[in-house]
Amino acid sequence: MYGLKLLCMLGVLATAPAYAQWTLNNDESKLNFVSIKASDIAEVHHFNKLAGVIDDDGSVSVEVELASVDTLIPIRDERMRDVLFEINVFPIATITAKIDPALNASLKPGEMTVVISEVLMELHGEAAPTVVELQVMRLDQDRVLVTTARPVVVNVGMFNLVDGVEQLREIAGLPSISKAVPITFSLLFENGGS
């Protein structure tokens, strides 16, 4: 969920001859987050539906469909959708950024670089900037893979989700659920041409 903030800083995606539009390949991309309950029980979850583009002006936008949360336990998915995310009011989390065309890195196939930048994440009616460190690798002329160089840790308090986490804790009868959520991702962008 929160992980969304992650990717955006794909400055090097501007390495095609002209910007063209880069589109996120949902089937080849992953956005994972870790919940920690009862002090030391960690579980990895993910979202099944991501969408994103990098436009020819360098505007980056990535959306996460919160209803697609997948924890491998259907009742927990339902509770996260309804109690935590409140998808009837806040169905999408969005990450946006602006890429400076001057950052063109001219990556060749097989080359990788690290990008550190600020992204803006919008979730549950709140917006918060965060700095992320990404590894960007050009797989070939038309595909770029963006992954977290290190996990991004998001505090649910930044997005007004503390009450929802507490409700989930009470429903599940747990002594605690961590308010700090590590996020990792692997995102494949493809050059759709100009």
C-alpha cells in the first residue's frame, strides 16, 4: 500500500532518444509491504493492480489500486480494504514526481544506476513527500527495471491510518501491529513510443 511512493524517481527513463511515453507493465511489476504483528511476526503482502506512466514532459504518475491488496488471507484482505484503506472513499494511492530532462543518463542495455530523489505519495486523503533510493537498470532499448535499492519505511501516521491499524489489531485480537511499514518494489516500464 504505502510502498507506492517508491518508484517515481526514474530519472534515467528519459534516456530514450526522445522522451516518448513509458508505461508500467503490471504483470511484470511487484509492490510489496511488510506488516509486523505481536512484536516480531512479519508477513509480506502485495498489490495486484498497478498502473503508471512517464509522460514526454517528464511527469511521472503511478497508481495503486488498494482493492487489489493480497495478503493470502481473504478475510484479512477484506478488512484491510474496508477498515484500513476505506476503499469506498479512497480507492487509489498515487505517487507523483517530475523528472528533469537534463537528468538523461544514457544507460545502455545491461547498465544500472542509482537515483535518489523525492516523491509525493497520496494515500487515504493525505499527501507526504519522501526520499527514495532506487536502482534503475536498462534491460534493453524499450524496457527499464526500477527497484528499491533499500526498503522504504513508511509510518502509517503520515497517512491518517493509525485508527484503522488499531481497529485491525482489535478485530484480530493482537497485542500490537507495527505502525512502521517497510516497502519494496520491482517495476518494469516499457517504452510505448512517441
